[in-house]
Amino acid sequence: MLTVDTERPTTSAGRISKVETLTLGTTWRDFSFVRVHTDAGLTGVGEITHPYRGKQTCDLAVSMAKRHLLGADPFDVEEIWLRMYQGDFLRGGDIGGIVVSGIDQALYDLMGKALGLPVYRLTGGACRASVPVYANGWYTGDRVPEIFAEKAKETVARGYSALKFDPFGAGLGSLDKTELRLSLDIVAAVREAVGPAVELYVEGHARFAFPTAARLVRELEPFDVGWFEEPLPWTHIERYAELRQRASMPISGGEHFHNRHEYARLFASNAVDIIQPDLSMAGGYTELRKIAAIAEMHGMLVAPHNSNSPFCTTASVHAALGLSNLLVLETFDGLLEPFVFDALPGTLPITDGRVGLPERPGIGVELDDAVFAEHPPTEGFWNMFAPGWEKRESS
């Protein structure tokens, strides 16, 4: 099971003959991709972006290809997934999880191209005609209520009906009275600016001790937020259920888990109301559908995390279309420079806060190598536990 079987009949995609990686530098973060070639002349693309460890994910993708991919039939996605996870002794973790996720995307891209079908036709079809998305990254600038309010109005004017933001600055563990008041004033200003019809999601970035998180769920109640995301560190996962009992709004989380095995404690403790698996971290299409199915068994909704490139937005739309318990999909697309879209021709547009059905075979996005060459990696870093991180200016 854990070795490449070259004796089986080959499908129309051929067999994997080469794996390469490319990285695009932007002012926010580097976006990394894996491109898988077959001897039938097809290529498949997946995203392997890590916000700070791009070189490591690229190196691992190439080395894992030598061990597990070369000579394999890309249609054998379940076996290849197991070969990478079990055969490489990954056992989870961010770098390995991201690489497995990106390669899995590339295999589905290859299958779709070989069959002439969009990927969503291979992952359960469509439960809906379009996918609702919410905007993140829109609040770059000074951390004052007036700035947040103005940027929120601008984002809604672009057609978004749901926004997510972190009002808490560099807070960690607890908030002093001044910081608490400023954070709540920011939420109040955004709610007043956009009105009651716009959905607001508040981000906690998994950083508050229980007493602070418990106070925040009380203080946020008047603002009718759609969820409070990751209010506690995941080292305290069992306390999430206790916090849910105190909260009037849903609690969400799970973006940093890399497969169903890492999700096991979250499900066992009923830690959240809404899970947030990331297609480029949680194991790709093969694993995300399994995680979503387990969530459905627990009465949980799915709101996929997506802080990566527009490629991942389009790839995630394929996955989201077939999820019966989908709530909404995240996007940072509005934060990015125009050349990012030039580098990724074929990404789907966001119109009035939704993304429509993909039509092209596979994921439908290619990589423009020339644009990548013009924008090499920057290896930038922004520390979200330092004052001013919300400006997202790499150092």
C-alpha cells in the first residue's frame, strides 16, 4: 500500500513525472505553490503557502515527491494521501500538513483536467449555485474606531455583506481596562458604521486566558456578532465547551488543525459551534470532506479558513460548493496587489459577496511564471503580538 505500483493500468492523466515549486513575493506574505507534472503532458497546481516557512514547505514538497509521488497515478488520491502522511511519518504539524494539502489539491486539479471537469464535480458536486464569502484584511491602518468604521463602510460598499476583524491589538492573555475599552469601542464603531444587516465576525487569534475570554463573550453580546473566533489557546481546548455555555454568540475555530486526527479532541469535547478547516492546511480536498462530515455528525457548521492567495479562494470554492453544512468562506483577496491576480490567471471573481460556479476543468487556475520571476520571495514577517500588527507591514 505504501509503495508506488507502476504495474496497474494508467489513467488518462498519466503518471507523475516531475514536481516543482514556485513562490510569489507580496508586501503581505509570500505565496508558495506546488506544480505536479505527468508524462501525459498535464500539470496540476496546489497552494503550499506558509506565512513564515515558505522555503521549508517548498523543500519538503520536492523531497516528498521523490519518496512518494514520482511514478504514481494522480487518480490514486487516497493512497497517495496515506503514503505521504503515514509513509513519511508526518503525524501532523504545519509544514507537513500544508505540503500534503497542496499536493492533494494538485492531484484533483490533474484529475479534473484529465476528465474535462471542474474539481467540484469530483468532490460531491454542488449543493448551491454560489458560495458566500466574507472579507478579512480590510482593516489595515491605525487601530482607532474611526479608521475601522470608515474601512468597514468602504468594504461593504464593494459588495461584501460579512466582515471579520481583530479589534484587540497586541493583547495576549488579558487586556487592561484601557485596551478592553478601546477594543469594544472599535467593535461598536464598526457595527454602527455598517448597520444591523451586515454580519460581523470577531477574531481572537487564540490568545486569551479564560477569565478574559469569559468577559469578552459578555461584552460582545450587544453587537450581535456572528461568531467569536478562537478566544482561547488550543492548549486549553477542553475549556472551549465551558466558554460556549457562557456565550450568546457561536464560538468558532480549528484553522490550525491539519487533519481529522488533530481535530479529534475538538470534536470529542464539542469545543466549537463552527469549524474552520483550511483547504491548504487541513489535508486538501481528500481530508476536508471527511472533517466536514464529522462536523455534521456533531451538529457543527463549516466556515473554511482562507488567509492565502486568490488561488486558494478559488480552490476552496470548489470544496465549499459540495458541503451541506457550509456557512461561509473567508477571503483576503481585497488586500492584495493587482500583480498577484496577474500571476494566477483564472481565479474566480467575487461579486456582491459571492463566488459563482467554476466552469474550467480542474481548479481552473494556472501560474504565470514570468510574473513570479518579477516578484521573488520577500521573506517578510509581521508579529501579531506587537503593537501595530494590524497594518500588516512586513519587516
